[in-house]
Amino acid sequence: MNKTVDYILEVAKCGGITKAATNLFITPSALSKFVQSKEEELQVRLFNRNGKKFVLTYAGERYVEMLKQMLELQQQMECEMKRISSMYMGRLRIGFQISLAESVLSKVIPEFQQAYPNIQIMMEENSSNELVRLLKRKELDLAITTLDYAEESMHCETLTQGQLVVAVPNDSPLIALAVKKENEKYPWIDFSLCEKEKVVALASGQIFRTSTNQIFASYKMEPEFSVIVKSTKTALLCVANHMGITVTLDLLVRENHYEDKVTLLSFGESPIENRFVIVSEKNSMISEEVRALTEICKKYF
């Protein structure tokens, strides 16, 4: 079938034998004989000959249309068979931020395993930047993470968005200085009032550490990093225990059940949004599994 598809489609595309034969690396006489033989086999004329021009007849148009459909179906079939037979030996490598571990492990993964019981799950907990790096090195199949930039080389699907906030202890004096402001989800504070506060920060290179540095720099302030941690959950624990304040995402505060243990304050001229996404390789063999996991995540996040 492949020779028929290639030869007939190329003649139809080129509108003649000579150029089509060159593209197919065969002689014009051999291609002409093939077309004639195929017409005799089908008992219909596929092309009208007008000198060197080959113009599709009505039967030829229908035949070419069905050949294209057959080619597309064949490609879909091969892709599906490849996915089933060789998709990492039935293995799915999922990365996520440490602060998302509870929801991923208690909700997302169990539901996915019900739908795909024969797939082995391998998990990687790491920072957002490191997860993207592992994806690019093909050491992960997908990552569930926060992202504050567009990753052109990957497929990114937004699950939801969160707002960048300052998390402070529940008895912090900053709370009394905050005001209600239109279009703000939380009490709003002039960020310059945080200048003398100790800051709990994530390790260098992580998204919220970068955001923290940029925010303090925009206010021409030098932060006093009292504690450096590796995860948002640990940062929130430090805040709840009066070790300082931290810049984080309200979504992660909810995910880690710290809504009642810390107080969230808005800041800035307008809310700063940050996306929560599933990132995967474009045209992945396991796209069906990625889509299934994405739909499950949408229910919980």
C-alpha cells in the first residue's frame, strides 16, 4: 500500500510524471507504467493526460482523498502500537514540587493507577527549575509544577493560577498595617513595610527565591535571609513558628494546609499571577497518559 500511496500522491501533487519520478528516485517510464497498471487494476482512469500534464479525474480525486485518509489512519495506528508496545516498558516518570507531594500522592496518583493499573509510576520531588531541566534531558515524562515563564520547547497545560503573596505569622504587626483594597483577594500591604522583617527564603535558583530577590530589588531593599529552605512547605512551617516572612503562592499555602497557620497579604500595584501547570515533551509517545493525568489534576487543583 505504501508504494501506491507514495506514487499516486506524488504524481497528483506534481501534476506530471517527470518531476514526480525525480522526487521518488525512479525513472519516468517506471512511474508511468505503475500509474497505468494501477488504473487497469481499479478499472478507472485516475488522471487525464494533457501533454505532459497529469490532471486528476473525479475518480482520481476521490481515490487520492481516500489514500490520504488511509495514510493518516496508518500513521495513527503505528503511533498507537508504538505507544502500547514500547512506552518506557509501561513506566511513567512523574516529577512534582515537594510542596505538592500530599495532593499528588493522596489524590492524583491513586486515581491514575485505577485507570492504568499496569503502568509503573516513578516519582521525582524537586524544584520547578530542576524538574524542567530533567524533562529536557528526558529523565522525566512530565512534571506537575508552578511556572512563571513560557517554556517553548515543551507542551505546557495550565491547571490553574495562583497569586504571589507575603505569608506572615498570624500575630505579625504587619497585619494591622494592611488595608482592604478593591480587586485584592487578601489584605493589601505596602511591601516597603517589610524592609525590617526577617525573610525565610528558598534556595538559590528556585522560582520563589528568584521572585523574592526581584521584589526586594524593585523596592531597593536588602532582605535579611534568616533561614534558607528547600521547599515551600518548610518555609511556611518556619513562618508559622515566627522565624520570618516568606514570598510564596497562595495555591501552595492551601495545598499544604497552612491557611489557618499563617496570614496572607497582597502587595504590589496589581496581583502577580503564577501558573500551575503540567509540563511534558511535545509529541510524546505517552500523550494519552499525560492527558489522563492532566484531567485528574484539573479535578483536584
